[in-house]
Amino acid sequence: MNKQQFFNEIAKSLFNGKLTRSQKSGMEYKLTAFDMFNISDNRRRAYMLATSYHETGRRMQPVEEIGCGAGKPYGKKFRCDATRYSLPDKLYYGRGDVQLTWYENYERMGRILDLPLLEYPELALDAEVSALIMVEGMTRGLSKKGDFTGVSLDNYFNPRRDDPFNARRIINGLDQADKIAGYYYKFLFALERAEFN
């Protein structure tokens, strides 16, 4: 892939003609993670990039949830089943390219990727770690299943199906599904143009 061509195309369609150094490096981390996980299907790559674009507010770098979970159960020391925990003395609000939340999700993702995410949830804000979390969670990666919601990109992008609208279910129901599908088509076009130039 001609990365410069990809950056030129996506800058025109989604970034008002210009990428910042930070946006470009954020996409580099994701492209590297795609290669590490052998993700060659441009539809899957495009959907992950579109998800990051949406979830990070166009930054393409991992971000911390606004309000740090204030008013949400995971913004206090609760597990998914509403039981309390005391240790680690951390809160598991949204962090990263895909806003990883909840004690159990940090614990599971840390175990899968062999990272101390439960003890150091701020690791999800590291660009390299965040890209790995996104790819693992959205694909049938090391765990062989979609780790965020039980479904993965394999369910929506395969030889029989091409469904960027319902692919939102991998992350968060159908919240903003139309908007993210629109971003997806722009990333897909840029990736495909970059392969032929």
C-alpha cells in the first residue's frame, strides 16, 4: 500500500485537506496493528479506522472519556454485575480508540494481550496498546471471538455480507451507525486508491 497516497486521499475527504502529525501517527499505529493481526481485508481496515475517527473525535489517537465515567456505573467501583470492588484502586471508564469500559473488559483484554490493564488502565491511552485493543476487540483475534460484544468484523464483512451499518453492533448497538458507515466508505475508498497507486 502507498501510505502517502492513502493519507492524501483521506485528508481530502475527512480532514479538511490536511492531516496533523498526530492524526497521521495515530493511523500509522493502526495500520501496523492490522498487519500484526494479518488483517488484509480493506473493508475491515476501513471500518476500524472509521470507528476510531468517530470515537476519538477525529483525533485518530486514543482519548479518555469526557467526564471519566461520571454518572455511569463503571465510573464508580462497580463490576458489570453491580458488585463492588476495592482493588485495584482504579476506575474503568472509557479509554482508547474504542473507549474500553468496565472492570471485566480491562481484565479480559489485559489477559488476552498479556498486558497489566487492570492494574494500569491508563495503558489503554498508549497509541500502540490502544490499536491492539481495538483490533483484538473488533476481530476474531487471539481469543477467536469478538471481545467487546460477542460479534466481530467477521460477522459483517465476509464473502456473503458487506454491512457497515450493522457493524456498529461490535461496539455500541446502532448508535451513530449511519454516520460511521459514511466515514467507512471514505476510508475504504482511500485504502483502495492507495493499493493501485
